[in-house]
Amino acid sequence: MKPIRYTLDKTQKICGFSSKYAVEGECVDVVIRGFFYSDQKEFHIYVNQISNLFIGDRYLPDSIHRFLILIHKDSSADLYINDFPSEISILPKRDIKPGELIRSNDIADIDSLVFRGIKIETDDNIIFCFKAGWRFGLFFDFTRYDEDNVLNLDNLYSELGTYYKYLAFQNHYDILEDEPLFKQMVSDGWFPFIQILGHDFDELSNIYRHLFSKDEQKFNEFVNKFVDKFDRNTLDSFVEKWWKNDIFLNKKPAQSKNRVISGC
């Protein structure tokens, strides 16, 4: 895919966004770097101003699902909208083959998000808006106006991967941030192991969220049904994957070659 690029010869110098209302002569903090998502009111305030300034009437907002803006040292800028190539680097939960379809339930972790065919200079300021699931995220970094602040691309791609992961798996983060719920699940012996992250963990957390303190009989019924998924073949497949990890393999007792760990 060859990205469609719009070149803006001259743009306004953006220092960041004011953190609050301020009158003339009053000191105010300025947000010069950050990540915001569409559940936050700041997202909509910032993205509307960015759209008005850089996109204008080139696209209707309803037709945009992502954009990338690179602001160069000479105040020119490159604008990419929708169809530009990017890829995420993942840790898979199972063996995968070249060309094989990857489902969200196959992903254990997201390591980075990288743009292909787009050159980013180390003195560029960057704005990236993207969609994951039914949420939008907005990242911006205007710190390159300080000439000593050089952009580290590896760190940038890793950071963008973290933000993409947060949106793509926000339901999991919601569970982790719900301290009483998460403590109860861990207390009952459930831990968000990589192998049950995804649809299984969503199902389990919904059981706890909606039934734990409301209907003990139904709660136990649904939990037992969930536990029944983990039969001998499923547990064997988990253990087989563990032994492929050198950290686990080095601790494997010689006599445990055919041994099954019977726990979730």
C-alpha cells in the first residue's frame, strides 16, 4: 500500500494545549505530550482543533478513522489520512503460520505499532489518531521544538503499541482497575493468565461482575460451566506451550515429561 500524502507548506507552530482556562497574564500549564481516548472529554476538544487546523475540508470527519501528521522543523507538515500502511507486532498465544488469519483471541500481547513506507525524522513533532474496536485514541508529541529532544523511533513505536493495546483490550484494563472485582477473582484462584485473556477472560469477568453478589446459585452454575472448558486436552495444550519458553523449560523436572498441571 502506497500512502496518500498531503503536504502542507506552512503550518502554525503548536506548543501544546492549555490545561485550563486562563486570563491574560496568568500562568497556565500546557500539555505538550500525551495520549487521550474517546471516553475522555479532552480527546474531543483536542482532536477537533487538530482537525480544523490540519485537515480542514479535505475530508468529512465522519469518513476518517485515523490520521497521522508529521510536523517538520521548517513548519511544513505531512498529512496521512485513513489508507496508510501500519503493522502491530504481537506475542501470539499459539503457533501461527505465514498468511494465517489472526483473531483478537490469538493475541497475548502487543509489542509495538509501526508505520511502513513513511519516513519520520528525529526532529519531527507527531500527531497520531487511530481507532481500535469502537474507541479512538489520540497521541501527540510537540516536544521537538526543543532541539535537544531527539525522537527515538523505537521508543515511539513501542509506546504507540502500548496505547493501541490499551484501546484494543480496554475491557481487560477495566477489570484490573476495578480493584474489588479483581481482588475477588484473584482470591478465588483466577489470574489473567495469557491463555485465558481474550474472550474467555471477558466471559469470566462478566460472570463475576453481574452474578457474584447477586445470585449465588447462578454464579456457581456459570463458574462451573466455565471451568468445564478446561479439560485434559486443553490443559495439555497449555503446558506444551509453557515448555517452549526457555524460562519454564529450564525449570522442568526430567520426570515431568508426561506430567499435566491440573490447574487454571
